[in-house]
Amino acid sequence: MQNINVCEATLDDLNGVAVMFDQYRQFYDQTADLELAKKFIKSHLQKSTSIIFLASSEGANCGFAQLYPTFCSVEASPILVLYDLFILPKYRNQKIGSTLLDHCLELARKRGASRIDLETSYDNTGAQRLYESIGYERDNEFYKYSLEINSTV
């Protein structure tokens, strides 16, 4: 791998990010739906409700990270949620993930965030190794709960 370039994605990057986002969703067993991916990414870019870092090398997109700014009431401080990190399969194990994570950390520092939170599936051991290798700690104190909402809208 040559130089890895990372920039904050804009609407000009919509198609490239959406293609990878659709593959990311498929990695988590969702049905391929490029139009849904484009709509979702476009909405967040237009409303500035997420920050997407786009990694490329030699003009080719190779991965992205998407963060959502939010707050921690207990700490009374801003935090970032790293919800999506995806590297195209042919670019994995080339330090692109750690480079994207470095940019996420720098953004968190600039925003005065007290931490970055993330989740990954139990069987995604490659991602777990990456996160733990740079200092992320697995939470053994809190349980994660979700409530599925079946919208009829």
C-alpha cells in the first residue's frame, strides 16, 4: 500500500462512500440496497449529523469511518460514537483501519470529547484486535440493550 489519504467526506464523495456503506451493511447480514445506502449517507452529510472519514490510496477509495457526535450526561461532556468502520477486503491488513482510527481520535480531541464509544459483533475478532491494539477497552461494567421498533410509517 502506498500513501493513505484520509479526508472528511462531502456530498462530492457520496457515491463512493455509499458503495462501501452498502458493502458494510452486507457484512452485517443486511440485504444489498445501494439506493438505501445513498439516501442514508446523503441525509447525514446534508444535515451534518455524522462525520465520515474517507480513506483512499492512489485515487481508489479503500475504507471509511462514520462517527456520530453525542453527549455523556454522567460525565457532562461530548463524546463520539464510532458506529461504522469498514475497509474493503482487498485493502485489509494494510494499516488503513488504524489510520482512520487516528483521524477519529484527533477529531475527538479537537471537539473536546471525553471518549469514543464503539460496538462490534462478538465474532469480529479482527476488529477487536485492532481496537484493543490501540487502547480501546472492552466494557465489562454495562450491558447493552436494544428495543426493536416496527414502524408502520
